[in-house]
Amino acid sequence: MSAITMAQGGAAPGGDSETGGRAWLFGDDIDTDVLAPGRYMKGPVEELARHCLESVDADFAAGVEAGDFVVARANFGIGSSREQAAQVLTLLGVAGVIAQSFGGIFYRNAFNLGLPAVICPETGRVGARDRLVLDAEAGQLRNLTAGETYACEPVPAHLMVLVRDGGLIAHLERRLKSAAGKGAS
């Protein structure tokens, strides 16, 4: 079972080792204002999600399905520190972001919100809507469409714990609940 499958409770289409999730391709320097456009920041985050990436792919927010992957070139998530850039991707059901490199703040925000962000130098070999299966912990991206496997940087175990727990807040709540249970005995 892939790391993505485990992160999503074992039933997400993107983690299924037979069908995979579709790849949505983006280029270099996708910034946080493209992910979470500023003109929609004052509204509910669900409204913001409907406009995610619309300036580079007008069909993305309406067409992405739970378990699909965002695949990009270099510097994905550069720009401001707005955590909504990662949050809208989780609301849309994105199983993970795979890029050649990330903006540092986006990278951490993604894991804090339970969204895997995987560094993979070979994203240029992935085609639009290719079917992918990601094992983030092993650092392996399988392209079912092309019949290829790409080496990625393995995601450290402590970050995958955040993904499996649903993000940093859920992880801390789980730890506090566990600690309270141990103190009560």
C-alpha cells in the first residue's frame, strides 16, 4: 500500500495501485497568488478553492478529482506565506504535489495541512493526465501510463506522520489526547 493510500485511509483513487490518480501539469514558478488568488482571500476558503490555479489552467479546480496529483517543475509555491495555497489543494482532494523544487514556506505549510509535497527531478517526464501512484516515504513515483518509475526524494518519516494524522493540528491533538490518556492511568 502506498504512502498516499495510507494517508487517505486506504481508499483514495489516487493511491490505488491499479488505477492511480491523474497528473495535472504545471510549469516553473507557480506562486501562492496563482494557487490562492488574493482577490478571493476575504471570502470562504471553499470559494477560494474554486479559483485555484485558474490563471494557468481554467479547468483545474472544476476538473481535479480526489486522488489526483499536481505535478510541476521548479519553485512550486513560491511567494507569500499564505497557508491557503496548500489548503485549497487539500479541499480539492489533491493527493500530493510533486515538483522539482518548492518554495520553503509552501513546503512546510503543505505538510502542516496534511498534504504531501515530494521533490522529484523527473517531473518533466510525466504527461498531462498520466496515471500516477506515489510512495512518498520510499521516494518512488510510478507512472502507470508510461510504464516508468521515477526516483524522488523520500519524505522523512516525521513529515509522513503529519500527513497520516491529517496535518499538524490533528497530529498535536492526537499526541495530547494520548498523553492525557497515559496520565490518567
